[in-house]
Amino acid sequence: MKLKKIGLIALISMFFMLFIITGAWAAIDNTKPSSPMKLVFIHHSTGGFWLADSNPSQTYGGLGAALMANNYYVSATNYGWGPGAIGDNTDIIYWPDWFTGTNSSSALSALYSETGQNIGDFGAWSRLVTDPGGENRIIMFKSCFPNSNLTGNPTDAAGTTPNDQFTVSNAKAVYNNILTYFRTRPDKLFVVITAPPQNESEYPANAMSASARAANARAFNNWLLNEWLVGYPYKNVAVFDYFNVLTGTDNHHRWYNNAVQHVTSGSNNFAAYPTDSGDSHPNTSGQQKATTEFIDLLNYFYNQWRSDPASISASEKVNIRQMTVSPAGSPLAGSPVTVSVSASSSDGSPLYYKFYYCANYGTSSYDTTPWTVVQDYSTTSSAQYTFPSAGNYIIVARAVLNPNSEPAALPIIGQTVCVADNNQVSISGFSSSASSTPKVGDTVTYTATASDPTGGSVYYRFYYRPDYGSSSYDTASWTMVRDYSTTNTCQYTFPSAGNYVVVVRAVKDPSNEPAALPIAGYAVCVNDNFQITSTAFSEGETIPVKYTCQGQDISPPLALSGIPAQTRSMALICDDPDAGGTFVHLVLFNIPATTTLLPEGFSSQATLGDGSVYGINDFGYTNYGGPCPPSGIHRYYFKAYALDTTLSLETGATKTDVVNAMAGHIIAHDELMGTYGN
């Protein structure tokens, strides 16, 4: 039997409204963040003037105020900032010191926790009054105009290792180098601000003409925009062409007509907005133009980044397990009910809960009915609802770690409540047997509780719909799990990973469904079963010394389970993100899809004899190198990937080679993290 039209429309409306609330269907456009987002800007004088509010004594761009108006909480570095005064060093050649060098871990720790404005001598700027808490999530960084003095040739290829030369080749090598770190932090957004242009008269004497060196700067910035990120798997790196914006009145890099626009008019590569002929710092007109063009583009970069599930930091990950309504039975209008939520955070941090409801579910006025907040964010995981009249309601709860900075993928749970009148069946409960997120193949029992005020029998029908939250949801088919019967429980086994809507109907007479059909829904996320585990240590535990450089330095036993049926091969990478950059300990790919166990010491074999291929690690050999931190406690991630292909790579391929080759072919992945300290 097909769903009756009014029931289908109502159900679609319900979950569409839920997605509007959570932002899960938000378009990637120039909409500002809905809650404050922390940003830190690495800069010197030009950046300071750009941030500055209007003032009579210096040039200014008003960027700080514009960022504040767009919900960014902004901090900054300056000369003399940070460990070893690294804030002095913002030339292109120094970026590896910040992100991948020997001491980068201390610099990054200070950068991510920075809350000061560090205005220095460059003009005060406005920002949001309240720090939303947590780390800086957006990192903007910029070199100054002397970095537009690049020698070499416009088409020079990237060097293999960064050095101290201001050449096109080395500039590319630097950015390729720091991209290896950005790849390890998809939870951060890194925004490159290209170096501004320079006055022709301020180029130092050189055998190469100033025009040629400025043209090299143009070519390098175009490479950053058009080539640098080709094949990069995440959305956490963006480039703003500050150079282009400041080289001509008709040159732009902006959000225009609902799209990113990059326009270069003419051939000028020198400063079009200098303070004067002897000072290449952009003047107020140039800085204000850059602010106008950058803000909407930053919002676009932000929304693009947050559309990627990888952008959700570990501290944002919240598991909402269950919602319960008490007392049991159908409430009467005006009678209080208590709604409670069971949830936890990945790191044990306290959660904040928000409760609200919407009335008129199942009627034509549902779409225009406003949501009513019952309890705003607090650490109380329950709230008391009093429904004003009989009818069907949706009750919803959110759970977050920071109520001032809601993540884009907002943890949410909802149920429907039928507030009884005396004339129809009312559904007073709909619960799941799952205590955590189910996986493919798990059997979950859903139980509905309903009553007929006249004391007659109640008939239940159960069904589900896949693709909840995707573009194909509206056209997906409903699957009936069990037709009408008086049994109020039903077992579901979900066929594949994804988001589903589970629904129950309850009626007195299944041959005569009422127009206002009593219905209850449950949203459920089904995970794939792919998992990597070890009998030697569990998630977050210390790796036994046996598997480190201070022991036998052999690989730990690793088990792979829940391998998807369409898997052609698997890959395994082990790396340490706490080594002043990311240090690679193991690269293994083209592991057969039938492999379920990599036994202890498997990497002591030169080849595994099953077609698996070793890549090279950062010790310089094709094998496993165990944890060997020089000091402190480091984290070691064993990352398993199920792929729909085999990789056309040779023995000795790097981690970067493997990651690039896997792009677009990852069916499922899982990670196991262990720690070790010296």
C-alpha cells in the first residue's frame, strides 16, 4: 500500500524543517557563520593597517570591524610574537618554520590558543566582545610586499625541498611543504593571503628587471589559485589573491553574482594603491577595496570548509544516543511531560542542551508554524514541556560542547508526541533498542506505544526511507518493514550505511486511515562496519614498548573487520601528528580485500606475499618504524582505508603519493589511535 499523500507531505516537511534548523542543507554561499568562529591572522604592518578601524593618522582597511560584523572572533600575531619571536618571520621562506619545522609544534600550539589582538603600531581594530572559547579554527597568514620580488621564471617547477631563496621554484616548494601539514588538520581552515604588490621603484637592483620579477609574483599567485590544490582531498585550504586586488581598479577576487570571480584586467603587476611613490604599503582605498572583496569570499571559504564532515574537530563530536519522554502514555493538553536526552562527547567534556518543539505536525500549516524554545542551552539534559493543545508535535534536542559556536553538522535528536484528545489513537512513545549508533547489518528493534481512548485495538505499520539529508532523499522510495498488525514492535536491519528516517503509523482501522494520521518518526544514522582494531592496545591507550624503537620495534597486530563488499583493495598508514609536522611510520597499500588480520610483526617481512606493497616512511625505509618520540607524549594514528580500486604505485611510494591516488576511491575508513611517550 502506498503512503497517503498527506502523510508523505507531512513527513517530508518534518525532516526538511529539521534540516533547516541544523543547517545540514545550507548552501555553499557567502552566508556568514551562524555563531562566532575564532580566527587568528599572522601578519606584519600591511596586515595591521588592513585590520585597523578608521583613524586620522594612518591608512586603514576596516577588516577587523568587517570580520566582527560577520561573526568572526579575531586574534592576531605581530612582530616579536610567539616562541622564539617567530612572529618576526612571515616571509614565504619561513612558513615551514611555522607549520612543518622542528619547532613548529610549539609555534602552532601558541597560535591555536592565541586570544590577543597584538595591535602594535598599526591602528586599533574592533572585534567581538566575548571570546566563544576553544582554539582558533581559521588561520589566515600573509607575507608582505617584498615577497613579490621573485626571481627565476614564471613556469619554473616546484623545488623538492624548501630553502632560503626568493624564487618561483622555492616559493612553490614552500607551499607544497606546508600543505602536507594542512592535510593532517582538516578541522582547521587555512587561508593564504597572497603577498601584496610592490612599487616598481622599490624593487632592489638585480640583473632581472623589476617587471620580470613582478610578473613572477603574478605567475606564482596564479599557481596558488589554479594548480596548487589540484587533487587535494579536503576543503580546508583557500587562497585570497590580495596581490591581484591591489594591482588595478578593475582587478578583482571576490564573491560576485553568487560565484567566485577572479578577474585580471591589463598587465600591471606593480602596486596600484601605494601609500606613495616611496611606500608600497596599500593606501586606505586599496585596503578598503580588499576588505569588501575578501569578506564575502571568506564566508564562502568557511561554508565550503564546513560542508566537509572532515572539518568537524574531535572536540565537536557529540553522540546523542537516546531521547525519552516521561510519563509514559499520551499526555493531555496542559499537562507537563519531561523530555530527557542521553548524550556524550568524544573527550568527556560537559555538554550543553537546547530543547524546543513545533506544533501542527501533519497539517497544512506545519511548514509555517514557528519553533518554540522550551529551554535554551544549559548543562541540564532534560526539560519540561507543556503542550498548549491537542495534536501532533515534534520535540527536538540539540547537544553541543560550546553553545556559542555550534558546529555545522549539529548533533540533534527528535521525536514526535501526540497530545491526546478523546477521539483518536494517540502515539505516546516511539523508542529504539540501539544504545549507540547502529552499524550495517545490526538489528534494531523499534517500539511504539499508542492507545485508543475507546479501549479498542491499535494497529501499527512500520517503514523507513534512506538518503535522509542528501539530495536524493526526496526521490528515495519508502520501504515497508511490516504492514498493519496489532504488534507494536518491529525489527529493522539497515542494508547500507547512511541516514534513515524510521516511521510508525497507528490507527484504529487499517482499512480506513484518518486524514490526520497519527504518526511518529525517528532519524537514525547507520555507520559502515569497517573497523581497525588491535589486541595490543585499544583506542587512546598506550602502545606497548614492544612495538616502539625502545623495544623490538615490530608492528602491532591489526585486525580489519566490516570490509565493504565492493572493496578492491585496502591501504594502511601510520603517522604521528605531534612530531613538529606529521611523521610517517608506515605506508602499506594494495592490501587484498580478503585480509582481516595483519599479525604481529607483519612488517618485518620484505614482502607480504599477497600483493601488498610497502611505501616509504619518514625514517627512509619501506617498512614499519615504531614510535620513537624525542620527548613528550605523542599520538600515533593507524589509518585503514577500503578502496574501490587498486593503486598503480610502486614500492617506495610516499604517503602523499598514496593519499593522492586514493582520492575519490575511498569507500570506508577507520582510525585507531595509540599514544607513546619518552
